Amino acid sequence: EFERMQLKERLESALGTLTDVQRRVVLMHDLEGFKHREIATELGVPEGTVRSHLFLARRALRQLLGGLMQGKNDDG
């Protein structure tokens, strides 16, 4: 339970470093399952812009959380 709380805090902290648009895009796509086109329509931006924001957001999250999940992936 303690590890789960720590993970949640680190994830929230990392998400907080993203721009508002990057955070919305990554949450809508990766958490809520929206497609690029749906996000573009919702945010009123081109689909390519959504893809760019998603790429940049994921890269930033990987840099901030990179080692966090690595040990978990090694188990299975």
C-alpha cells in the first residue's frame, strides 16, 4: 500500500510538470482511451498537434519516471 501511494504521488508530480495541453492529451489518450482525432476535436487543434503533444508528454514522463517501472517489468 505504501509503494502504491508513493507511485501515485510520483505520477501526480510528474504530470504536474507537463503543460496543461500535454497533460490533457496524455490523460485523454492513455487513461481514457480517446483516439487522436477525438482529442483534436475536443481541444480544437489539428490531429498532428495532438500527436506532437502526446509524444512530448510521454518523453517527459519517461525521463521523470524512467526507473520507476523498470523493476516491475523485469519480473515477468
